[in-house]
Amino acid sequence: MIIPMRCFSCGKPIAHLWKEYKERIAKGEKPKEVLDSLGLERYCCRAIFISHEDYIDLVSKFKKS
């Protein structure tokens, strides 16, 4: 739901890059070029960014019972 602070596999800090990644993808840049320019070279870190879905807005609509 929320991008993790660090990569689960290698431990590299990645959360601070999420906002820029999301903005640049929205502008139409290719994910590969954005990930390369952000310095995400390991496949474990790249997989987190490519496969992540933001569900926090959807989940926050529901009340905890």
C-alpha cells in the first residue's frame, strides 16, 4: 500500500525516490529511463517500483470496525 522505506532484498533506501518516479511517469517518460536516472540498478529495487500500486487513497475511505 505504501512504498517501503528500504528495498526488501538489498536494504537500499528507496522511499525518497517514489514521488519523483511517479511524477516523471505521469509526464510520459519510460519507466526504464526514469529508473536508470534515479540510480536504481538492482532488479530487486526496480521490481518494487514497477509493481507497486498506490491503494492508500482507496483503503482510507473505509472505517475500521
